[in-house]
Amino acid sequence: MGTPQNPKSKKAKNGTKEGNLTHALVTCTKSGDVSAAISALNAAISTGVRPSANNFNSILHLLSSQASLDPTLVDSAFNLFDQMLSYNITPSESTITSMARIACHKSDGGDLSFGLVKSMNDKYGIMPRLRTYTPCLSFFCERLQAEKAYEVEDHMGTMGISPEESEISKLLEVSSKTGNGDKVYVYMQMLRNHVATVGYATSEATEGWFKSEKASEVGCVNWEEESVREVILKNGGGYFGGGWLGTGEWEVKKGRIGIDGVCEGCGKKLRGVDLGELERQGFMEKVAGFAIERETKANFSNFQKWLESHPGYEFIIDAANVGLYQQNFADGGFSLSQLDAVVREAKEVCNGKWPLVVLHNRRMAALSENPSNRMLLEHWKSLGALYTTPSGSNDDWYWIYATISQKALLVTNDEMRDHIFELLGSSSFFPTWKERHQVKYTFKKGKLVLVMPPTYSSVIQESENGSWHMPIGDKCEDERKRTWLCISRSISNNVSNRTNAVDGIDEDKINIEQNGASSLIGKRKERS
């Protein structure tokens, strides 16, 4: 009779085998040797090793990362997946994503891949991610199976997943190549809504559509000028959104936009794109909701009521930011003289209209110990040019809410990166709002310089005559060097429609109406 085996010794022995398997799979992954990885797994199983989820996933990931797969290896992958399930190992999102990629190596891979994705939530309780859908979407788009691609997009929507530029570009291209002009328009709007500037692949897909014969056949011959005007105003000035305008062939050019916002390709002046009215209202409500959660409700509600009774501000001033600017020296402190300079400059820019200074009452109390300071602050307060936030409050909520509600410009150098703005940054509204409403400043040798927002926005723009402008590439240090796609109907095709379009719209009037302070945008003011 043999010596009884110590259970701990047996566990250690198996642990060594499992460790050897893991090591072998890591080595195979580094070398990209799929066959060796499968052999190592099978050998370990034959010795009684129970593979882990990580063991299966590492091999499936290795298989999914191959540019091409032999049909035998594709079958092996599905056998591994079945084997994984037989061990009662629940697949993860990464497992299904790997299988979705592998499935696309089959002739019917798109359907097989999409089937895996559609069933993963019901079967395994796993939520898909954008990357889980990409294989089947790419499969259908590359093979011009547009309706199936749209089905994938619809399913993404039901799962709360939004496509990004790469996916939108694929959908736009398959719509273009199958001649679906209505869908192309939808994806042009989706691009405009989701990305500021486009990559080169998206640019090429867009060019392909506008140079096609089908693109010249879609469009509206007659439209109501006043209706288009109203839509442009409500949408913030950057797009119409009601369908293709004009008829005939398109001219596609590449060029640059001047510092004045004028396109060198067509002479059209681009706009500073702001939030639409519904977006602005939604953003304002979101800010108020966060503020009320984190502030004393009565305090913030009182501020909201006060603003309602004091409308019409064109400038809001972040007093703490201005007063403490460059005061990090031995005798530095809150500079009321700097704040006063900004107040006077803002008033001058607005033809005598007072700005609103938002100042914490703790700072107000400290400054008021000096009689001359107290006199100046009381003067501002008597004119409705100063609001002091109560003790325990964060004045950031007050000045950002005031700026949104008043459609004003905000004077601050705050980059808005702290926790408050992380909350707001999750909204697509925040970057657009910040670009159009933040006024930065410097004091150069004692002279104040207000730096207004740029004259135009580097985002996709649809104009009132149906033309499009699309910025290409990543962030540019100098926007004047950025390449743009300029897309418009041929003059000969569009002349007959001009009287039906919105050429009567005064662009300056649009800017002023959409944002009470936007007539000031683009100016650089220096106080001597």
C-alpha cells in the first residue's frame, strides 16, 4: 500500500501545472504563435488541469488579433468557446468581443458576429461595448450590406451605446456607396454633433459622397426663408438640419479659413457656433441641479430669483480669478484694482452697460475693511453690478449659472478642470459653451488685454445655402493652418435657387440674436 498523498501536496502540484500553462500562453501571446497556444492548452487539460477564464481569453484574444485566420483556426476558436462554457465559465465582454472578431473571418461572419453580440446580455448578463459591435458593423459596411449595418446601429441605440467617428464614417460611406442620400445626411449631422474635427478617412468618405452622381440628385429646390432663419437661430448658428438644400453638382475644395472666418475656397464666412436654445436650457437646468444638490438650496434659489429680476448682463466676471491673478508674491493679495480695471473695460466694450461681478461674501468682508474699497464695492452693488455669494457656497456655481442664463460672456482664466467642471464635462454641451463664452485676460505691463472667443468655431458647419465646411485633422496650434473641406453647389446650379434661400439673412443679426454678447466675439481689447 502506497503512502497517502497529502492534499496540500496535490494542490501544489496542480498549481505548478496551471502556472506552467499560464507561462506558456504568455510566451505564445508574445510570439503570436496561435497553434502553440492551443497545443499548450490541450496538453494541460490532458494532465487534469482545469483552465481558467484568463487562459481561454488569452488564446481567444490572440486568435482575434490575427489579420487573417485559416478556417481550421476559426473552427478551433469556436470549439474553445464551447469548451469554456462546458467548464461553466461565464464569458466576459472581452470574450464575446474576441469571438465577434473571429466570427468575421467566416463568409457569413457578420450575421454570426452580430448574433453573438445580440444574445450576450440575455444569455450571460453582459453589456456590450462599442468595440463589441465594431466587427459586425465593419463586416456589413465593407460588403455594402447597408440595411444590416443600420440594424447594428439600431441595436447599439437600444443598449445606450453611441457610435464614434470611426463607426459614423463607415455608416456614411456605406450609405454613400449604396446611394442613400437621406442616410448620408443623417450621418453628416451625427458627425457634426459628435466630433469637432474629422480624420482623413472620414474626409475621404465625405468627398466620395459629394463627388458622386447621386449626391447631385438630392436636394430641395424651394424652401421658406423665414423657416430656415428660425431653425438656424434655434440651433445656435452652425447648422440647419432639415435636409439637403439646393440641387445639382457639388464643388469640393480643400483650403483654409482666414482669421476673419472667411473661407478662401468659397468666400463664405463661418460662424461662431453656440448652443441651440434647447441645449442651453438643458445645460442651465443641469448646472442648477448640481448646484442645488451641493449648495444650500435656499441660497442658490435666491440667486436664481435675483437674476430673474436683473436681466441683460453681457459680461459676468469671476472676481476671485481676476483679483488673485499673478498675486503669488510676498506682498500679494486680492487685487481690487485689477478687478476694477476689468469691470471698467467690460463696461466700455458694452457701451456703458455694467457687467456682473460675482464675489464671495468672505472676500467682500475682508476687502471692505478698507474704506475706499468698501465705497467702490457698495457702489457696484447699488448698481446691480455685484452679487456676493453666501458663506459656505462655491462661487463657481454662481458665475457659471449666471453666464448661461444671461447668454453672457465670462471673464476668467479658470481652465475649468476641477471636480465641478468634471461633472459638467460629461455633457457635450460644456466644451461648445466654454469655447463661445470664455473671455481670457492678461495684464501686460499694467495694461489689461481681454481676449475674446475666436470669430468662428472649428467645427463642422452647415450653412443657410446648403453648403458644408468640415475641419480636417487633430487640434492645431494655429487654426489658420488647418485644412478644411469646402463643399458647395456649383454657382451655375444654385443661382436659380438663391432667391428661395436665405441670402437675406444678416449674419451679424444671427450672431447677435443667438447670443446677446456674441457681437463682441473676436475682438481683442486693450486698455491703455
